[in-house]
Amino acid sequence: MLSGRGKWRSYRKSDREKAIEDILQVFLQSHPSNEQLLRFAGSIPTDDIQLIREAIEQDCEQVDTNE
């Protein structure tokens, strides 16, 4: 969403950032303990997130029909 990929490409970055902020506010208000989870936000470097995303996409494309 933040990077503007796929369907998010047509939205300005400032609008995407605002949407993320709004989503986080709803998340925080949904249960008080959710605030504890936010301390982990941003703790993984962006480059590592990209590697994780690529690995997940690559592995999800592989389907073992015998399982």
C-alpha cells in the first residue's frame, strides 16, 4: 500500500499515508492491548521487508497438490 504498487498506484503517497494512519487508529481503538504491538512497527528495515515479500510471493506460487 505505502509503496504504491498494484491498485494503490493511482493514489497519491500522502493519501496512502493518511489511509495507513486511519487504519492504525481503528486498530488501536479496537482493543487497548493492540497499542503494545505498535512498538514493533518499523523495526524491520525496508530492504528486509522487500526480501520477505518476494520470498512469500515466490513460495506462494508453488502448490504441492500431494499435500
